[in-house]
Amino acid sequence: MDASRTLGIESATLCVYAAEVLSTLTADARIAAIGRDMTGPDLLALSDRVLQAYLDGHPKAPASKGRIGWGLADYEAYAPEFQPEIRLFWVAADRTACRLSLEPGLAEADLVADALDGPERARLAQACAARGADPATHLLVPVHPWQWDNKIALHFAGEIAAGRLVPLGTFGRGYRPQQSLRTLACADADGRLDVKLALTILNTSAWRGVPGRYMEIGPAFSAWLADKVARDPALAGTVILRERAGAFYPHPVYERIADAPYQYREMLGVIWREGIAGRLGPGRSALMMGALLKADAAGRPLVSSLIARSGLAPEAWLERLFDHVAVPLYHFLCRYGVGFIAHGQNVTLILEDDVPCGVALKDFQGDADLVDQDFPEAADLPDGVRETLLRRPAAHLLQHLQTGHFASLLRFVSDALLRSDGLPEAAFYGALARVLRRYHARHPDLADRFSQFELFAPTVPRICINRVRLSLGYGDSNLRPVPRLGSPLINPLHRAEASIPREAGTGHDDRAGIQAGARAS
């Protein structure tokens, strides 16, 4: 507030931003209250879906839980820190008015059976019959109950009156809200699908709807990614949480308005996605990457507790982490030209005996782009996927990794370990640099790609996610806000080069090995 005049922030913008911060503090107070007695082992004993109630949100965004549109009753009913069990509201949607995308071999009945047991399916069928919703003409679609009450029942009133959208009521199992709010995980059974539902509230800088554009390619794109994982040894240990199905109902009026604000075009949609619990092998556990930063009652971050329990030295543990997370993300970029915006909430660490052994990736609609070149390794990407994904220059996709993963997550892990364990920043990034250079040495055939996607440049772009909101304000737009560029940052990987040991007996570091391999190929 003191700097608002100097920064040129309008009063209306400052008021709404202050409201977001105050809303975040309300949520943070609840998180502090439920976690005040939780030790590191207590937190790590929780399943991934339960632990999310205790997490603090994106560290890079001071207003990470703004939730504009919610009141206190909504917090208590739908926010993860209140640990509610949400039952889905169901509608029957006219098949000619909505779009459906299904994974091959998956039936609509499978989606309903995943969410409802036998008696509840029978009750839902009775409701359909009573309301005249014929399964031959109408598709069963779950809706977030808040979205139904506050958006669909009002904005889609004409569709409801015409019988194209038939409200059926609340049915089925309870679901726990995850950190993103719109993703719900089954509360009482592992192996069931997560559901991602449109939720038209403003949170962490964007309206949280479900865009129809990406929903339609979800099953095909995630199946293609999973096939690459299965065939590429460099991706061993990587899990793709596939999008099994999606449904989207465009609004009949807002869709016809040129450049309509995106919040009005993303009101009614659902994505059914694999949950992590069903993809874990025996003896393995899952931890959302953002949870590494969570401090226990004594102020110790979970990453420190994991390292201590693993029996490994901090740098050895970190090298395992980078091998199983940073390397697959970078390999997808260099080999296939796919760049993920991999932040703390859509990347899940897989652990065995508290040691990183794999990674699970999810959220491919809007959080993954394709390089603006035709890499032969991606020639088999389905045409519909290629036409839908945004094509970006190599430098832009590199920013996805540097900003989304390194600057928005890893730098906070580094700071947490400095404070808890005294691990210097140079040691942290030295471990990352060693892992990346070893990866380079294993793949001399990708030397040209490594030059395109250069991680060791002296500086990296500074992407300012908070500045964009303060400068743009809160007016509606047909596009999500684009972060602003600030002055360049010194690249800690570049500084860490001096800490990479030279190969014994050669007098050359890993880079010399890469260059020699490239010449030989």
C-alpha cells in the first residue's frame, strides 16, 4: 500500500488485491490451526489427498487463496483446509448441445459407476426417468455444487427451461477438494478417478473454469504422453495421470459473443482423470511437490524430514529428486518438444523408503505447449492434438521449466533447506547442475536441442506473476492474464558450474564429453 502511488496501482485494483490477501490470511489461519500439533512424521503419514488440507499454496503468490466469489460458508463447505466431503450435483445434458471426449474402450457407464455405487446409480436412473432425461438423448454430467447454485442454475436457465439441461440432484460418494479447489478426489476409496470441475471463482490470478478447447484433446494427448513414457528408457519412473474423459457444455449466448471474457465461456465442464493412488506400486507413496515446503509444528519443512528419514546425505537425496523430476521434464522438452508448466501442484513426487523414485505429471490442458518446430520424435502426435496445442518458440518453452519449476518451486525448496539444514544455495544448485550435465552426457544425439533449450546461460528471464495483476487490474478479458517480464535474474545453474567435478582421469568436465559425443555422432 505504501508503494502504490510509486508503482501506479489504481485504488480499485489495490482494494481487490487487498481483499485477496485478507481472504488468503483467513485460509492460512485455518491451516495453522489444524496443523499446530502436526509433526513431520504425522504429516507424511497422511495420504496425498488428505495432506492437501494442510498445505499453504503457491509460495510465489502472496494472494494464493484469494477465492473471489466465496464467503465463509463456502470456505467451510468447499475449501480443502476445512476437510469437507463434497457430493457431486448431477445434470443430464442434451447430447446435441455438449461435447464428449472418451478414451478408447471407456464407456460413459464406467464414469458413472466410478462415482456412484449400485444403489446410488439406481436412484440416479429413477431421477432421470422422472425428469424425462433419456440416456439416448442426454449425457450424465457432474457439476460442482457451488457452481450449480451460483452459476449454472442462473446462467443456463434457458437451457433448463428448454429441457436441454436437466437438473437431477446430488448423488454418490463424497470427494475431498484438492489444492486447486476445482479438482476433487474420492474421499473413501483409492484407485477411483479424480474429477476436475468448472468453478467460476477468481483464484491465484485466474478464473477457474474448464475450457472446452483442451478438454476435447485430453484423452488423446495424455495417451500419447503415456506411450512415450512406456517406450523411452530416459522416462523410466515417470507416470502420466491420464485424462480418461471430458465433457463440455458451451453457453448458447456467451459463445456467440466475440471476445467474451473467458470466465463466461468455461462455466460447465468436467474432466475425469486418473488419481495418483491407483498408480502407486507396493511400498511407494506420493507427495505433491509443493508439500516439500510444508513446515511442521516445529517449523521443519517436510523435505528436511524426508532427507533425515532416508539416511542419505542432503545432496545425494537432492540428486535423486532432480533425476526423477527435473530430468524427465527437460527430456520431454528436448526430445519431443513438449514443455510443461510444472509447478508445485501439478507435479507429484513418488517415494520409496522416503527416497525419490519417480514423478507423476497431470493437468495437460493449458499447462503444456508444443515447440514451434516439427521434431521427428513427435511426428506421431495426433493431428487434433497438434492443431489444438499452442506452438511456442524454444525460448518460451524453456521459460516454462525455468519459471514454472525452477523459480516457482525449486528456489523455495533451496531456501527451506538453507534455513532448516544449513544447506548452501550453491550446494543445492550444484546438485541440480551435476544431474543435468550427466543427462547431457548420456544423450549426445540431443546436443543441438540442448543448445536451443540452454539451461546454463548467465541469466534467466524474470517472470512477474504478481505485477501483472497489479498493473492490469481486475477487469474482465477474453484471455487469461500473461505474466510480465522484469529485469533478468542471475542464473544459479550458471554460477554452480564451478562446483561440477571434473571427470577422473580425463581433465574434461561433462560439457567436454557432450561436445565430443556430438562431434562423433
